[in-house]
Amino acid sequence: MKKHEIHILKKKAGFSGMKEELSKEVEVFLNTKSSEGYEVINVSFTYYEGAELIAFITICK
């Protein structure tokens, strides 16, 4: 049976750079986990109160 994990990354910043910064963090995180043998199941982004961008990442091994 596969072990699923959910990770949450978030970024508070000025609106203009928030998406690019968090996207880069997610990319680095996923590259690290992929090299450790994890499979990416889902990645989704949502805004919280217009001040935070949150990434929900589901992976399994």
C-alpha cells in the first residue's frame, strides 16, 4: 500500500511576486521529493483572504 503525504507551502508577499516565488518553492520541493522516490499526485494553489497564496501538494511513495 502506498503512503500518501500532504504538504502545504504558503507565501505572504506583495501580490505581483507572490505567485512566482511560491511556484519556484513548489518546483524545488517537488524536485527534491521526486529524487527521493516520491510520486506527485496533485498540486493545487488557492488564495487566502487575498493576502496569502497557498499550495497544497499530495505525494506518495
